[in-house]
Amino acid sequence: MKAAFFMKHGGPEVMEYGDVPDPVAGPGQVIVDVHAASVNGADWRVRAGSYAPIEKFPYVPGRDFSGVVSALGAGVTGFNAGDAVFGVCDVGQEQAYAEKVAIKAAIVARKPPGVSHTDCAALALAGLTALVSVEDTLKLKRGETILVQGGAGGVASIAIQLAKHIGARVTTTASKANHDYVRGLGADHVIDYNAEDFTKVVSGCDAVFDTVGGEVAMRSFSVLRPGGRAAFIASGAKAPQSPRADVESLRPQVGRDRQHLDRIVALVQAGAVRAPEVTIFPLAEAAAAHRVSEGRHLRGKLVFKVR
């Protein structure tokens, strides 16, 4: 099968496109013919060696996808060949930048009718992360206020919509060019981070969801009310230590399960959430897509068209 892979750690230029062996379905797994796979910030960090070093090459990155079941492993029930599905690879597994992927059937969900494979790939890990962060970790409630940092990004795009569906008031940060986009997602107040200091115009928030990291993350504590909480997905495996004793600093634990994917489907079908804006690359241009992703100023999601 064709795949995008790398043979050593390095910059985007180490990404290659070519043939790798087809996966085989183990017990409890399905083989999915991948139609679309999304690009996540973790992908280029894995390629660059920022996480644990890879020991076996070629290495095929990619954490989420949408496609069609083509084979079933022993013991799999509930799916048939030809079923359209989407999913997020298990923790520690990647391999979605390929024409086929083997994955546990228990963590795959049926693709909603009428939603393209491209949009489903864009919704998979981004939607899962937004759900776990906003609903499970922050436990956002109707009537509360939330600041979403980096509102035009993939995860944040979904988080804004989810927060509005819950009934919260949403403030977000975005460059001026993305203000109409984030307002269209439901943001009540938009701050141009190039022109305004958010700490000067925001205060008393019940919650913060930070997708930016760095000094933005640390400054976010100042806008919380006493008893407020903040969730961080761009500050490493652990939440940053809060400089305030009266607020919570939380790191969402984004597991893999069908229940959360089905929740995404329900939200989409209810019209509460739609996929982020998508920029499509052919899988053969993985290096170019990684360059864009590393720039960290993309609106929405990058998605590979695989088939």
C-alpha cells in the first residue's frame, strides 16, 4: 500500500511517500481502507523526535482517519466489510497516513451519513479532544463564561461550538483575519491577539481552555475568577503549575473509545457542531502539509485526501 512515512527523525524534508506492507487484522481489529486522514500537531513532533525516539523504521505517522472497513479480525462483531467508519488510533499507535490501517474495532465508530470522509477525519481527534476538555475535564455548564485560546485552530473550533451548545458565553483569541470565522462558530467576544492583551480585557472567567501553550498558557490563569479552572492541551503531558492557589490547572486525558466518537456524531446530527474549515493536501505532499502545520497559524484542519 502507499503511505507517507519517515526513515529518520528530522524536519519536514524527511517525509517520504511510497510503498509499505499492508497491515493484517489481529484479533478484535478491523482493516479500514483510509479515504482521509488529518494532520495533528503531534504528528510533526513525533517526526522531529520531540517525544520518545522511534526505534523501528519506516514509521507511518497519523492519528485519525475516515474510511471503509475492508476486513475483519477474529472475534469482531457489529461491523461488516463496506461499513463507513472513522476513528482515532489507539494510544501509542499511529499509521493513519496510509491507504490502510489496522485498528481495534471497539474504538471505531460509524461515519454519520451525509458527512464526507474529509470532514469526519477533521472531526475525529479534534472533536475527541474538545469533548474531553470541555465536557469531561472543565465540566462547563450553562451560563458560565469561558476563554478559548487560539480559537481558529481545529480543536478550538470545535470547543467554541460545543461551549455555545452547552449554553456558555464564549470569548476567544484569534488573528484579525479569523474574526469572522470564529464568530461564525458562535464566539460572543473575539480578541485580536496581535493588537490586544487579553489579560487587560478579560476577567472573571469560570473556565479557560488553552490550545496555544507557552506564555499564553501561564498568563491565562490571571483571567479566572476565584474557584475557576483551566485546561491545557499544548503545555506537555502535565498541566502547568498554577501561580494561584484559588484556581485549578488541569490536563485533559484524551483516551480512545467509541462512546466519545458517537457523541461527536450526535452533536453533528443535531446541528450543534460542524467540522472545522479544512485545507486538503494529497498524501504524497505530507512534507508540505507538515510545514504548514508547524507554522501554527492554520485556520481549521489540514486533511490528507488518501483515496
